[in-house]
Amino acid sequence: KRRKVTESSEEIERRLESLICRVGEKSSSSLESNLEGLATVLEADLPNFKSQILQILVLCSYQLPEKCSIYTTLVGLLNVRNYNCGGEFVEMMLRELKRLISTNQFDYARYMVQFLSDLVNCNLVTPTSLISLYNIFISVTRQDSLQSRKDWYVYAVLSSLPWAGSALSEKHSVEVATLFDNIRKYIVRRDKSHQEFLRVWSTDDPHPQEEYLDCLFAQVCKLREDGWIEDVIIRPYRAFPVLANALQHDLPDFVVPPYIAEASLYPIPQVIFRMFDYTDCPEGPLIPGNHAIERWLIEEQLRNTVRHFKELIKKRRCADQTSSGFSWPREKRFPLNHNDFPVYPMVMYTAVFIELCKLQPSMIPQVLAIASDMLYERLDTMNITCTDRFVNWFSQHLSNFQFRWSWDDWSDCLSCDPASPKPKFIKEVLEKSMRLSYHKRICDAVPQDFAALVPVEPKIEFKYDFKLGPDHSQEERAAYNASQRVITAIKTKCKEDELIIMLEDIHQEESNIDGSTFSLPRLEVFLQSLLFLAQKSFSHSFSAIFKFHKVLKWAGDGEEGKVAILGITKDVWKNHPQMMGVLVDKMIRMQVVDCASVAKWIFSPNMADDFTRLYVWEIMHSTIRKMNKHVIKIEAELGEMRSKAQVSEKKSEDEEDDLMNTYNIFAPNQDDLQRMQDQLETANGEQKKLFLIIFQRFIMILSDHLVRCDAGHTNFNTPWYRNAIQRLQEIFLLHKDTVKKYMSTMENLLFTMDLDTRILSVFKQFLSVAN
Amino acid sequence: SRIQQEKLLQQSSTLYVGNLSYYTTEEQIYELFSKCGDLKRVVMGLDKFKRTPCGFCFVEYVERLSAVNAVRYINGTRLDDRVVRTDWDAGFKEGRQFGRG
């Protein structure tokens, strides 16, 4: 094949993009010579491809933050060769920065500020104009606005100072001092009640749970005191004396985008997750202290690597990066911090750790074992959401390594209160492990004395599974016989209507006042028998519900009937939480039950024994998510319909040809829109009702508990109480954007001033998170 | 045709899952694959003659993104001590659950 002599411009663009994106990766020649070479290539292409080249560089500035100073050096070198392009680049950067902030892409925007700051080191940007930009950012703290908004601007400045602090202080120490004073003024007067809400551990022993902005401010202050000396950031520009003679640009003026209610979503505050300090790894390099900037810089690098992992999909490559990135062998981040929740699926972390174990079998398994031990030891004070994540990760990890674990090291849990976190953790781990495996295997995997914590075999509990005897009551006989008739009817493939007639026969009762066809004994006979016949697998059970959908809706009619359906299903499958989870999911999708009835059922006496179990809360959250997705779907449909209607309206004004008139016949009209609008209102109403039920029931059971304890002079702070109150926090946090919609209703109806302060404070803390 | 097939694959939320143990159950598949999102259904692959599981299945998600994540994060991990392999599938059709045995 002959080589093509000329490249098309598309090919050139692609080649340039690949060259730029790859600079700084492993290579046989030095980084300096690669940068020099690339700058020469780009310079040659600038006359024809300037906007493309600058565009790519702008993208790299925030999408590849781990190579920040490599790209600032490259742009610096280009600026030396072509002064105008440096100016254009800076202008493009600020336009993009504005766009990123306005579209809530705050991480990217922060990387961009970092990049702009580092450009001072390459003599591309004047220090005074950078200081002005910082001052504009800090001036936001003096506006009357949300704390989360002010926080972001302060955080963006603080996280850039490790890059630019040294250069700025050299000639502008007075301005820098003023900047620090202004930041300090803000830091000391912030509301920090969210800290209680967000911390992973309820104690500061052994590691303090610091508020994120406080912590970074302390780290940056210490860096300043130490003369801005750190050894994590690579600074390739130092190898290019030519940059010293470069001509600088002033950053263009920047106007901070305004806050727009309901559209601006600033990042929520965080509490720094700490698990190790230098005493945990006596050999090897020391882990930097909590207030050393190196700690933050390394955490930042790890965050970037994890982010890459998700974007690149190339698992092996990222695991490679992660393991080679460990300058401190035992510093290991765990996927526990519940603020990270929505960003990555939990399984991603499991996959990374499995991959790491394969890559470094002599080190990582040992590190994970030590870390697991530490987490286990600190379970008593660990937040429940984090414990859940620990359960999920640990069980899936074990299932990849033949369930081998030195369980005996954890046998202290056998003598604890069974309601306390350690035995509960082991129980949940074994339950999840069993779901990925089978009962016997888990029994064999743990020592004999752990038997009490091994889940029971997931078998069915059929109410009429007995032989009729003389000591059975009249009622029991009737129910038993009825069940037998239902079973025979289903086995002989009866039709739904026939079954309804038969069931009407079985329980002839006075009709309900509200006209509902629900009767508990009838529903119980039918549903117990149906689930019994379909017990063989999930698929069998789904088919059964599908086939007798009409009967089930008829027998479990109304709000009460729906809650009863869930209660009976739980009676049948009380030993099989996984079955409960999938059946509830299917029943909601098939509209046999609704989201509100699931919430009522979870808080009902039927579920009291299981209230603190993990599976219950998985069902709760998945139900809320389904509700939210439903609302979002209808919102989207309505939006689409509106835009179609607008198109048709506009066209009918402009032109009057046949084509448009015929289009209008099919375009959505006012009736269609109204119908969709009604649907959305219904869905919104259901969503609001769901949240109000959940919070109202929480308030009821928690108040009940507190009143009972106070009256009996017993300590209210029991394991059950801690569990329940943290589940309440979890509902707020995991669904914060939806909950926010109903804040004022809740404040007026539920979280009122006369409520016990121990419950009310949860709401108050959430306000601090959400604002 | 091939183009149609590829188009289907691009929009699919169904995975073919292979290299399973014959003893792996529908319940286990549910548990593992639910970690990436809500499942629409699981269809176990069956031996054509004996009608017993024979080492593969189809997993269909409610949303495509869940399937994307399963390919990223579950493919290559273990279930019942066997390395699970996932592949995009254009969509399950009745009859395809019967393997060669």
C-alpha cells in the first residue's frame, strides 16, 4: 500500500489532538525534549490550525488536571514563540471558565483556575491580574448568598495557591497577606452544622473529622508559613530558562456568574475522610501530616486517577496508574466517604481493588486486609451509610477470593450485643455473600462459633403447609381448604375471572365502606398460595404475578390492600430478603403496589424486626429512585411536547401552505399538553406524598422511642436509635435535590419548633448541607 | 444485516453473559448484576435437551447505562469462582436460551 502524501485537515486535527493529549505519558525521551518538540510542531501548525490547537489546549487544561503543569509549560513555550496566541488562549480560557461555572461543572472550573494560576509560573499571566481574579472570587463571600456558593469560590482560590502562592508572594506579599486575611474572615464565620451530618465517624479518635474548607485553609496556611515549599507538584517549566524572558498577559476582566435559583447547583460541603496516619506505616516513606499540603495534593491525585478510571474504561491501565501513584505504600483511600456517593457506582471500586490485587499480589491484598481490620475495629462509631458500603464491597470482594478470611480475628463480635454494629456488620456481610454464592458454602466458610450470625436458609414459609388435625380451629380449616382450592384451580390453568368468582365465594363479607374489594383473609389465601406455587425461582414468581395481575389488584385493592400485599409477601419470604427486594421492585413496576404503600409497609409493625436491616433500606431507596425517575421522565416528555407545539405554532404564523396545515393536524394541541401537564401534577403529588409519609413516619417512631425512654428513665441513645436517626439523615442526603423541593412544606408541617430537638436538629443540619 | 446489527448493539441494554458455572442460579445473577442498576429480566441459558442451565444467560437492564457499567466493572470479575465474561447483545429473542448442551 502506498503512503498518502497529503493529509486532509481532519487528519491533521486528529494527529494534533493525539500529540497534545499524549504528551507527558511514558516515553523513551525526556519530558523536556518532548515538550520542546511538541511546541515546535504546534508552532508550525499555528498559522493554519490556531483555533483548533487552542481549543484542544483549553480542553486539556481542565480535563487532564493531573498534567496541569505539563500543559502550562507547553502553552508557555508557545507564548514565547507566538505572543498573540498566548493572549488568545487566555481569553478563551476565561470564556470557558464562565461557561463551566454557569453550567454547574464546578470541578472542571476549579481545575481551570488552577491552570490559570500555574500560568504565572510560565510568565504567561501577570501576578497582579491573577490576584485581581482571586479578589473577585473572594468578594463573593461578602455577597448575600448561599454558603455553598461562597464556599466554592473560596475553595477554588485555596486549591490554586499551592501552584501560584510562591510566585505571588515573591513580589506581592502585601496583597497576598490581604487575601489571606479576607479568606480567614470568611472561614471563621461559616455555619458548620453540616459537619455532624457528614462525618464518617462520630468520634475524633483516632483521627479528627475535619471540615473540608477548614482543613484546606489550614494546609495552605501551613504551606505559606513553610515558604511555599512542597514536593508533590512537578514543575517542568523550571527546565526552560527561555520562559523567564517571556512577555506576560493580563487576565481579562471576569464577572462572576450570578446565582440562579433552582438552576445553580453548587457542590455540597464535605468532611475529610481520614483512616491512616504516619503511625500506621512505620516502615517506608512517612504519610504526611493532616495539615501538610502534600496530603491534599496526593488525595487530589488519587481522585483524578479514579475519575480517569471511569472515563477511560481501560481498567488495567488505571489500576496501573493507581498502584504506581502510591508514593506512600499504605495510604489507601477507601470508597466510604458518603459524599462521593452519586459520582461512581460502588462496583467500580470493587473492580479497581480486584484489579489492584492481581497487579500487586504481594502488597495490595495485605493493605486491604489491614484496612478492613481498621474499619471493623471502628464500626461502633461509623456512619451507617458507610457501613453499608463496607458490607457491599467486602462481601463482593470475598466472593472473588473464595470467601477466604481470618474470621477468628473478628470473633470478639460474638460476645457483643447482637444489635450493635459489629455483629450486625458480620451478619450483613454473610447475607450478601450468600446471595452471591449459596447457603452451604457460607456455612462452611466461617468457623463453627459464627453459626448464629449465618443467615437462615432462604426458604419459603407457606402458611398452610400443614396437615389438618383435630386441634385446628374453624378459621384455620376454612383457610386451609380455601388455599387447597386456589392451588388446584391455578394448577388446572383456570382463568383470572374464574379465580375471582371462586375467591368471592370463599370470603363472602360485607362490602367495604369505600367500595374497595380488599379483604385480608381472602388476599392472604390467594397470595400465599400463588407465591407458594411459584416459589421455584424469581422468574416463576414474576410470571405468577404477571399472570394473575388482575386478581391481585382486585384482592389487594386500595391503600390498605397494597400494604397488606407487601406484608403477606414478607410473611412468605421472610427468610429471603433478596426475593423481597425483587418482588417489591416488580410489584411497583406492574402497579400492584405504589411507592407510598411501600413506605407505609416499611414503617409498619410487620417490618419492625427487620427495620435496621440493610435490605429494607435498599428497598426504600430504590423505591424513592423509581418515583424520582418517573417524575423526571414525565417532565422530559412534557418538555418535548411543548417544543413540538411551539414549532407548529410558529410555522402556522409564518406560512400558510398545505404542508404546515397538515403538520398541525398531528402536532400536539392544547388538550394533549393539558393531559401531560395533569400527569406531571399527579406524579409530583405522588412524589411529595411519598417524602411526607417517610419523614412523618420517621418522626413518629423516633418521638415514640424518645418519649418511652424519657418516661422510663432509660438511655435513649441505643443502637436502634442511632441506626434510625442515621437512616433519616441518609434519606435527606441521598435524595437531597428532590427533598429540597419540599423543604418549606416540611418546615411548616413536620419539622416544626415543638418537635423534640434531637430529631429537629437533623433537619437543621440538612439545611446547612443544602444551602 | 451487519449495519442493522451494529445499530441494535449501540442502543441495546442487553448483555450476553458467559463462562458461568452450570450451578450458578438466576438469583446469583440477579444479585451480581443488580449492582449496576435495575434489571428488566434475566434469561438463563438452558441445555437444548436436558433443559438445565448450561453456563450462559442474558441480562437485560432497564437503562443502557447500567449495562455499560456492567461491561466495565463486572466483566472479568468472579462469580462462583469463575471469571464472568460479558458481551453486548442485540436483544433477547425467544428460543435463544437453548444452548448446544
